[in-house]
Amino acid sequence: MAEIVCPHCRVKVPLQEPGEGPPQQIVECPGCGMLIDLNDLAQRQEEQAVAAEWQDIKKRRKRELNTVLVIAFLAALVAGVIIYVYCILNP
């Protein structure tokens, strides 16, 4: 028997087997009594999966950007030291 988890109270809600009649679209939670729309629930799960992937991409981009900024800062620092030493040695 298939089960889903109620998004409101996190109680397992049993679903009908496909051969027991017409497919259910709306199920009532035995724990909190809320009506759960199965189509809406499936759509939310897809959106959450896409959002999780996007957040991972954003974290990766931020990490890459931080690395580039650190390298640019260190390169500017080294260039500044070289120019300073050159100016002191050749007045």
C-alpha cells in the first residue's frame, strides 16, 4: 500500500491501490484532518527539487567568485610590492 507524508503534520497517509477504484486526487489526513491535493503535492516536490539544484549552483558560483577575488587581491598586492621596491631601488 502506498503512503505519502502529510506536509502539515508529518503523519503517513495511506493511499488507495490503483486497482481499488478511481484514482484519488484529494486525500484527508487522519492526523490533522487537512485535505491534501496529490497533484499539488507532486508539483511542490518537483519545484523543491529544482530549487535545491539551483541553490547548489548558486553556492558553487559564489565559491568560484570568492576564489577569483582572492587571487585578484593577491596579484594586486604582489604587483604593488614589486612597484614599491622598484621605486625605492631606482630613485
